[in-house]
Amino acid sequence: MNKHVFTLCATVLCLYACNSPQNQAGNYQSTIDSLKAIIAEDHSSEAAAIMKADSAWDRASEAKSVEGWLSFYSDDAIMMPPGEKVCKDKASREASMKNMFAIPGVSLRFQSTKVEVSRMGDLGYATGVYQWSSKDAKGKDYHETGKYCETWKKQADGSWKCIVDIWNADPAK
């Protein structure tokens, strides 16, 4: 897409350069202003869509739904859970999630604190915080806080899917 924008810019500038000298200055500035508008396109709706998807993902986590959780990943997503190997395919992501939700007393909640979208509007990221609760091997309550970073990609159908997901715990207090 960047190549297309560059080609468009070059073509428009060439056309204006061929105009009469008295019109060139005004047309040139108008062209520059138009190009700035194209480049600085507002992607707040895409950022809101990522935030909405991330909130729905949190609700799937609250429901301890493996299928719900996995539905937010693209088919080729990479998941990097703490203390585990990298999950590079659906089967390994599913196994990891099943193991996670099988932990006694597990509760995982998360909330994005920042979402940004690329200039092209097709990639974005979300960062945030999570709270984990479960029971340890002796049945004692365990609590953890941490942070995460998700990379999102806009799909052909207009939806957003996570393509890279990593999270880790804050230092123990």
C-alpha cells in the first residue's frame, strides 16, 4: 500500500509541475495538504475495534472458555505464555489453554491500557495488565499481576485477530 501512496504522490506532483507557473504554488500546497490528509488518516475506529475484541476476549477468559479464548487468534498466531514453550499452531495453543483452565480455582482477567494502529490501518497492538488467581499445589490461594502485549491484524472480513500474544508476571512483592 505504501508503494501505491508513493506512486499516487509522484503522479500528482508531476501533473502539477506541468501546470502554468502562476498556478503552481497554490496547487502544490493544495496537493501537499491532500497528501498529508491521506497519510494522517484517523484509525480511531480500528483502535476501538481492537479494544472491543480484547474486552470480549477477557469475557471468554472469565467464562474459562478454551474455544472462546482460541477464537481471538489467527490460524498462524504465535502465543508466548509464561513458563511454557512458544505455541506456534492451533493444537499447541489449545493444549496450553486447556491446561491453564484446568488449574484449580483459576481466574484470569485482563484489560488493555493502550491500543495503537498502524498508518495503513491493518496492524495494531494492545498492551495492558492482567490479574491471575488460582490455588497452588497445597490448595493455598495464589495471586499474580502482570502485563501483556498483543499484536493484532485486520482480517479479510474486517475483523481483528491476534497474531502474537505474550504475557509475563510482575516481580513478586
